[in-house]
Amino acid sequence: MSTTNHRRRGLDEDEAIRALLLLMPRMVGRAKRIPVPDELQSLALAPRHLSLLSYLLFDGPATVNDLAARLEVAPTTVSLMVGELSRKGVLERREDPDDRRRRIVSIVEEWGPEIAGWLARGADAWRQAVAPLTPAQRRLVVDTLESYEAAMAEAENGSENGSED
């Protein structure tokens, strides 16, 4: 069967699972091979930093609470990451002009181009992949990936707690 015909017809559940089990390691492998620019190598950035920097790059400056809500972690976790990246000179915290008690977090201007360049490869690949889809199809893709991630987390938590089926 040609690849074109395979892509045009639907997949039953087992075919889809098989295809995804083969695809996911390739996707993860490619993402992990995106080289960290030389300028960022010394910062020892972890995957958790990638998500934080992505939000700040694509959505602009935000409060710690906003970032925590988007990352689905506690504000203290984000505060620790922001503190770490602030000490490294990547992020800055400044007073919110509308509420002096709040701090706005942003990427330091000099790091913007390096971070944007680093994240662009993945963003461009996703843009190419989702461009031909309708908004509803894009939502389905995102929902499916989120559901998969949640199921993996649930299975991981179940095995950590010693539960067995």
C-alpha cells in the first residue's frame, strides 16, 4: 500500500496506536536533537525552562501566577525557575505599573533573539503540520496529545504508588 493511500484512508484503533508508537520516539528524538545555541549552552537549561521560555516568547511578559496557571504547576515552582533564570541574566522581574505588589516576568532583551532562534525550529515544524487543518482539527490534535500525556502521567503515578491492575 502506498503512503499516499495509507494517509487518505482512516485508521482503526490498533493501526493508529501502532503508527503513534512508532512515530512518538522519532518526534521526541528529533526534538531532543535541536541544538541549544552556543550562547545558551552555559545556562544548563532543562525541559522545564523550555516551556517557561516558550510562553514568555510567544505570549509576552506575564506574572508568576499567570505562568503557573499556563504551565499547570504551583506558583512557587515558577517563582523558583524565574529566580534561577533571573540570576543567570535570562529573565527579569519588574514592577507591574497597574499593581505595585505584582511582578511582571519577561525575557531580557539581549537573550530574545537566541531564545527565539532556538525555539523557532520546533514552532516552524508545528506551524507546517497544523496549517492545513481546520481550527476544529487543530483542537482535536491538541486535545489528543493532552489526553495521551495525562494517561501517561496517570499510569506513571499508578506504578509509583504500587498499584497494579
